[in-house]
Amino acid sequence: MRSTFAGLNTLVRGINANQLSENTVGHNISNANTEGYSRQSVNLAAVDARKEASIYGQVAVGQGVDSTSLTRARDIYADRQYWSENSTSAYYTSRAKEYDKIEAIFNDTSLENVQDSLQDFYKAWSSLSSSASDSSTRITVVEKGKVFADRIHTAAQKMQDQIDANYKDVELNITRINDYTDQIVQLNRSIMSTEATGAMANDLRDQRDLLVDKLSSFVNLNIYEDSNGMYSVVSNGVSLVNGINKLTLELSDPVANDTYGINDYTVLLKESGISYQPTNGTLKAQLDQIEEDKAYIDYLAKMSAFMLTTFNHQHMQGVGIDSSACTATYGTEDASGNITDSGNKVVTAAGTELTGTSGINFYGAADIVYRWDEATQTVQADKYSAGWHMVVSTYDKEEAGITNYYSKATVAGNDGNTITTETLKAIDIIKALELNSLLTAENGQNKVAARNWGTTTTEVDPTTHVAQELPGGAHRAEANGTGDGTNAVDLSTLFNMNQENTVIDFIAKQFNGGHKDGTDRRSMGTISLEAYYNQRMTALGSDAETMDSKVKAQDEVLIQVDEWRKSVSAVNWNEELTNMIMFQQGYSACSRCLTTMDEMLDRLINSTGTVGR
């Protein structure tokens, strides 16, 4: 038989259910602007009916409503999509910022950049080719050459600073990652404890998912949930979090990188010492950017190597206008390259003591010959213990029955020389790009080798100082007049002409085993210096623009995925206010019904049996 007070219990359940739902609405509205919050709802179900007898048999009488659970609105598929796209977005954004920094270093809109100094250096040589004896023009060449080298040094230093800054950012981000994984472990433990009784730890789960959101911007990750409600966070095959256990990331001890003059670091798993390599996110972007920064140092090094080798070799073949005597070998060269009727002479002009320094570097040390090693991408610096000198020779060449005379410059070490070779890598090549101290000394501008060699059939008798014919019709190499700028012209062509349009580099042929026909090895290949620079700057601008486009496109994808998530989990004010009114009305109706039933029971209990008293 049904209890007299059964109806009261039914209505009390209804009141409690509506009150809980109303409280949940209040909780949602209060957290509408809370980051990572997911709206919650009460899941209601009818209480099992009670069977009672009737004249037609048993009937199932309802006993009201009960709250089965309190759950949050969350789409795990949207979450996983967001975590994946967020990693990609963070990667592109970080790379785009780094490209902005590189563009600032090579800012061609600035008046203090590599390109302007390169153009000014070229213009100085062009002016010298027509004013080879002008002292101020020579000084300008020296000064512009110094400025160009300084700009290369400055750009390289800034790239080193950027690498160091990136490593510091990596260290900071590793600290953040470890902090996030620590908090996820703590929340895993709290969620497991809370849900052991069957309740849902909705707010704790929201906090954990928010941490995963933030963590996904640093590294790529996959999330797995076990039967106890705990997350496992896996990144690139490494379980950073596994329930209540975790792995810690750290930077290795610094490793000196002599190639770039920096300290390198590796991201390690502290517990095992194994290297960890992310495949996406900010951490991956920073590690990739470090490698790209090194590539720009390599690029500057190749420009510097070109100046130390090809440019220097061409400068060696010219002659200055100072008073230093030029030692030369004269005679004829046969097909095997042997010089006949030769002997070392002081180079003079017919009837005058027109002399000048030859065979010196424009950049680098005075006692070193630099050569490019294509196989190792390094500069080999050969240092001569007793110094070295130029050998300038003439030789006959038959072309269509006409005898032509040429002068050729090569290098020969002095007797008793020992050669020690130092290998210069990227940053060392850049550091070696300093003006030859002979050019920066007093009146050093006169050693700038603007003029070239010619040939003569006479020589000056050292006793009578009278010019006389060489015996046997021999030809002798001789420096051209002080106004000659032939070598300056040849040097200027190296700035804006490719290899096939420049003069044959005899010294490069001797050192590198090649010549103009394509076998001559140069650090920048066969293109000109200016073309090499512009090619890299064009690529930089294109890379930066491409990355900006990727950032924009990825942001749109991320916004769509985030809207997808919010459509499920975000608090909707209109919906919540509608629910508030609905649950308020439900609460009032149950209360009114309870009052009515109370009045009925009061009549039953207090008024029954009082008739006739």
C-alpha cells in the first residue's frame, strides 16, 4: 500500500532537482568569462516507479525526479583538433617573428646596411679606375672597404646574439612546459580522487584542458584518457605525462661551436638523458630558427671568403704607386709553363724609377694567402714563414700567325719558406675580413693595387740609367704608369659580373686548380658578389612573406576550430537566462503543489473524525 506521505517525497525531489539546476545555471553565468570554462548541466531522470495494487491489477506509480549526474559540455574531437592546429599556429607565428628580426638586421631601407656599403665600395673602385693616382680616391677605397667589412662583422654579431636569445627563450619555454606538466599531474591525481565516488570533477577537468591548450602551443602532443579519468600527454613518442608520473625537460650543458662562435644546447629528458626533438609548436620553431640563423652566418662567411680569396687574388695581380720595388721574373713561357731567359729584376719603367708594391692582400694578414676549399666549405689560410712575393712573367702566344704578348701574375714563396695552414670556418672567415695593415698604415692607400702589368722590350741600365733593348728580342713585365686603373676595373667587375664575364684569375687558378672556364672554385659559385647578396635578400623577403601568409591562413583555421569548441562548451547568456526562468518556474510549481498536498494532509489528519463533536 502506498504511503500517505509519498506525494510529499515526490515534490521534494522535484524541488531539489530544480534547485540544483538553478544553482548550476548560476555557476555557468558566474564563469561565463572564465578562461577554459565549459558550461555544465544537470542530468535528470525519473525515479523508478513503485508498483501498487489496483482493481485491475498492479499499477506503476511515479515517485518524482532525481539528479543522476552533473556534466560539462565538451567535444573531445574539437579539443584534439584545436591542440593540433594550435601547435601549428604557434610554430608559424614564432617563425614569422624571427624573420622580422632577420629583416631588421639586413634592413636595406636603412642607410647603415650591408647592401649600401657594398655599393659604396663598388663605386669607390669604379672611381679609382679613372683616377688611379688620386690620393683622396685611394683613401676612399680603403675607407669604404673598411666600412663594408664592419657591416659584415656587425650583421654576423647580431646573428650570434639572435641565436643566444633563441636559446634563452628555449630555456624559458622548457621551464613553462615543465610547470604545465607538473600541474597536469596534480590535477590528474585530484580528478582521480574526486571521481572515485562517481562524481564528475568538471571544474578540475576544465583546468586541466586549459593547461593542455597552453602546452599545445609549445610542443606537438596527443592526449589519451584512461579509465580513471587521468590524462597521458604524449609528444613525439615521449610520454611527458603518464597519469601521476611525468618526465622533465632540460637543456644540456653548453657545447662550444667553433664554426659559429657560439654555445649550442640540446633539449634532453632529464630522467634518461635522451635527446628530445619536438615536431611542432614554439619550441620546434625556435630550434629551427637557430639553424636558419647559422645559415645566415654561413652566407655572410661566403661573402667574406669571396673577398679573402677571389677579390684578394685579383688585387695581388695589380701594382700600387708607392716607392717599394716590385720583384718580378721576366722572359718567355713555353707550353709547359716554364719560363726561359728569366731572372729576378726590379721592375722599372724605361728611363724612370716607377715602382710600386704588388702581390698583397686587400683583406686579411699580409703574410697569408687565402684559398677556398669547396669540399669542406672553409677557407685555407697558408702562412709563409719567410714571406712571399709575386712572380710576374710574360709569354708568347700564337694566334692566327700573330705573336701576342701577355703578362701573368702568380705567387711564389721565398726560398726556405715553411707554410703552415689554418682552416677558417664560418665565423673565423668573417673575423679575418679585416683590411691589410699595409693599407691602413701611413700612406698605405698608395699600396692599393689599381694599376696593372704591361710588357716592354727595354730595361734601364742600372749604371747609366739609360733605357736599352733587351737582348734577343726578349720581353719584360713592367708596371704601367701611375694613372693606369686597369686592375681597378678588373676588381670592380667582381662586384656585379658573373664569373664568365670577369678576367681570368691566374692566382685563383694556381691556388684552386681552376680558371675562368668554369673550373675555378669560388665560395659563391659563378655569380657576382652583388647578385649573391640580392639573391639571398630576395629569398629572405620571400620566406618572410610566405610565413606571414601561413600565419594568416592558420589563424583563420584556428578561429574556426575554436568557434567549433565554443559552440559546444561556451556559456550562452540567452540559453542560461531561459533555463533560469524555466527552473524557477519548475521550483515554484513544485513548491505550490507541495503546499496544496500539505493542506490536503492537514485536512486529513486534523479534521477527520471531528464531525458531531
